[in-house]
Amino acid sequence: MTFFEARDYFGIDGIPDCLAPYYEEYPSTPILDRTWLAAQCDACGVSDDNTARLTAALDALESDAVLLSFTNFLIAQACARHLRLDEEYIDLGPCRNMTGETRDFYPMLVMLACIKPATEGYLARGIDASAFAQTVERMLSSVLRRYAKNGDPHVSFEWQSGFFTCALLQFSRFYFAPHRFDDGITILKNRVTGEVIALLPDEDDVYIRHSDGQYNGIAGVSEQDAFHAVRRDTDDAFIGHPIDPVGYGLEQTVTLPKSEWEVCVHEGDAFLALHIPGGEGYDPEHLRQSVQDAIAFYDRYFPEYRIRGIWSESWLYDPHLRKILPPASKIIRMQDQMYCMPFAWGEPTIHGELIPHDPPSALEKAVSDYEAAGGTFSTNFMFILREDVDRIGVGERLYPRLMLS
């Protein structure tokens, strides 16, 4: 049975085509120790009935030798995906070939089964368990306590499996995961001054709004006179539309001599993707310490990555927030320590991320008032180059605004 035949036969959604080259038949070995599973359920307050439901689904999975073999392949790939810097995520859905409610337990079972091979792989690299154990245990407890509360086995495999496979690790305040740079932008550095300028990609569908420098169509807003971004090189210069570090694409093109400027990030370079948990400490000082710790860890245990910097996408990097927040706010202070960029898939996510308060918080009220006046939001991404990390929070801005003539 080929990879595609197996995927279609078992009816499992969310398995990307990029796994096909790695496909091989795995032994039909059990994926979870039932004594361990029962102990975890008991510790998280899962009732006997819900523990029995979970165990029955495991029994059904492991009773099918062919499905079990394919599942062992998926577990291995889930644990290896981030080590290869794969950019396509695995986002398992129910296994429609299983019967009754057991099909809905499939993603949770696979996710739980990732813990043992993932942690053993890290220990084999000489990584102390303290680097990942707390992160894994925290998410394991969260998943099982949610199941204990409502009996619903559904999980967000794409996101939560990052914790179970040790792809996401916490360093001080923030989480990080390996990430392959493939955003199409050109990042240039001045050979003498160290100044950094990013240029918009040259693609047929890249049109940028004049009003806010974001991709045309984001948040349902399109402008007929949006400008088409152009990028080209000559023998002597880089030519393109620059991106102001606050996150705006600019219509005025720049011509940067190759004798003075060089490409400092290349397609496929390894970055660390920054993920932001809720809570206190969202400030430049915690960011600097977290990034320093994360880079030191990956330099030591994964030197082959040659980490080039930090990358992230979030509503927190939206330049529209500058219109409703004071410069001294934490969100704006953090934006000032990043090179923020417009995002082609930057539909606004702010409403899904803000925690509702009663009465509404000052930020909620500012967002509501801004939208009532016709304003829109976006999701943006950012980067910080490795060589600039030690300067986070030292000055007012890490990457100065562009001053074009």
C-alpha cells in the first residue's frame, strides 16, 4: 500500500503530501502504555467512564495491524517534522475508517503517543529533561483536564502536537520552534553601516494598498489603485519596494548598489518561530533574554540549523495598533524592537485573540471605536536578525524607520 493509498483508505484528513517521500511500512507495535495512560488520566481527574472510552479507542486502533503500522509512521513523522524544518503542518482529523466514536479519538491518541519517542530523541541528543519536561507536562495536563471536564476528545493537532513532539520549547517568557525562512521577501544589509532594509516580493498577485501599506484585499478592503510590487536585480543593484520596519509596504522604489548592500537572509535559512503565551512579561527585556536563551540552546544541541534570527506572525505586530495605542504601551514598545512586515495571508485575528472583559478593557474599547470609525486591522509578521538580538530594548527602535528622499 502506498502512502496515498493508505491515507485515502483510512480516511485521515490533515496529512500533507510532503510526507510521501518518507513513507515506509512501520512495525505494528503498540503506541501507548495503558498503565501510563491510566495514571495520567487519574492525575488529571478523568472519570473512569471517560478513561474507558479512551482505552477502548486505543484498543480499536491497535487491533488493526495495518492502521497501527500507518499510525506508527505518522507518529515518527510528527516527531521529525520540525527537525527537518518542514513548513507544512500535520493537522490530523478523525480516522473515518474506525467505527463509532473511536474515530474521534484518533488525533488525541496519536498526539499522546508522540511524547515517548520525542522526549527519548531529545535525551539521546544529550538534552536535559528540564529543557522540555515542564512544557510537555503542562500541555498534557491541559488536554486531559479539558477531556475530563467535557468528555470531548477533539484536539487542535496542528498547534498542540508541537508541545508533545518537543517542537515548541519555552525559554524564559516565550516559546520557540524551528522555522524555515520562505517568505519571498529580500532582506538586505549595508556592508558598512549594518542598516537593514527588506523589499517586497515580486509576484503577480502582490498588490499593496496606498492607505496602509498592507496587501490589497486584507480585511475585505481593496483599492483600485493599489500598486503592484516589483523586485528585480541588475548586475550592479537591488531594485524594489521597501518595507518600513513599522510594517508598511512603500510605493516608492529604491535602488541599492550591490557594492554597498548584500543579501543577509537566504531562502531556506533557519529561524526560530516565536510564540507568545498569555500573561505578564510581554516587554523588550523579557524578549531579549528569551531569544538569547533560545539561540544558545539551538546552537548547542542543533548546530546544523545555524539559526539566522527570530520570526513570528501575530495580530500584535499590526501597524494599525499604532493609531489606537500610545507609544509607551507594551505592544508598541515591542513592535519598535522588530522589523514588522505586511503579510499576504494577514487577515485580522485580533478579535479571536483578545480575551473579553466585563466591562471592556481599554484596548477592547479602542479597537471597537476604531472599527466603528471605519478602521480595519491585519495580522503581520516580523523578524529580528541574530546579530541584532543583544540590542533588543537598548534603544528606542531596533530597526530605524526608512527615510526616503
